[in-house]
Amino acid sequence: MENNIINNWLKCYLVGPMEEVANGDGGRGWRDRISESLGERVDENGNPIYRFNPCEEEQSKIGMEQETFHKKVKGWLASGNNDKVAEFGGLIWNGKTYIEKTEGGKARLVKIMGDIDYVVNSDFIIARMEKGDVPCGTFGEACIALEHNIPIYVIQTMARTDYPGSFVQFVYASNGEFFNTETELLEFLDKKYKLKKKKRSKLDNA
């Protein structure tokens, strides 16, 4: 398998509620849209943007789809199984490290990143929440971003006064901003990070 070293790639983490989401899609819809748009872009060196999308990353950490996991958490809480909550919460936030054997029988250390890693390894955060959502981890991730001077860019879906005051403080103190639409955000990112859309070949339209 070819190894792509992405140390010099721009990276961003797509932050927002997943467990209690008003439209019932687990936070997938907007993440898929913005991830696709970012995937069409490259930086001035021709490198793509790596997107940390938790809707796609969760299973590698906890071994199940996010919808199944959220149901299990509620069951563990109801039954007082706090050890399970702690075990899987640790995997979500801290990731996991394990040893696997290669085909040649040698041991290889594998690290699967957790949510905290997604934040601190990002060049910027994109966040989105709507009225009726119940965000929780979103606020923790915003706080971590502020601590590490990582700007938070918010796709605005409601009046700014409807957002929790502390969250708005995180955004502005991180040198982040609110954007009225995804298009407005993308135009900003193109300018700030010198992004260009990939050139499409004739085969792309075949």
C-alpha cells in the first residue's frame, strides 16, 4: 500500500452535533457537502485538503456506526454502566494505539487519532449547528481550538445572538468568523489559503 505523507497538507476538522441533530441525519449532510467542495480544491503547491470527518472516522475507533454507538451509550447510561461509557468515550476523544503484524511477521505500531487529535492537527475548524441541535463535544472542541490558536469558521444557520455566548467568544478569540453560506465560506478559504479548484480533464465529464 502506498503511503502518502500529508504533513504539509492543509487539514480541517468538521465540527458540529452528531448525537442529537434536529434534522435527524446525524450531522452527515452538511459535512458531506462541504467535504466534497473542499475535495475539489488544492493549495498553491497542488496538495489537496485533508478533511477530518467524524461521521466517517468513528467506526475505525469504536468498531460500530455512530447511530449504533449513540444508542448503546444511552443504554449504558440507563443501566449505570459507567465503565463502558468511560471506555468508549476514551476511544472517541483520545483514539487508540495498537500493534499489528505485517505479512512478514514484523510488528507495526498503529495510531488511530481521536477527536482531540483532529482539532490540534487542523489548520482551521469548520463548525455548524442549527436550532434544535444539542451540541456538547462541539464546545469542547472549540475550546481546544482556541487554546491552540486554530481559527474556527462557522457556517451560520441562525441569528448570532442565538448561539451560546461562550461559543461566539471561542470563534472570535480564535481569529475565526461567521459566514452566511457555505459558498461565502469557501470563497473566504480560497482567498486566505490560496486555494484553487482542480483542473478537470475531459475524462471527468465522460
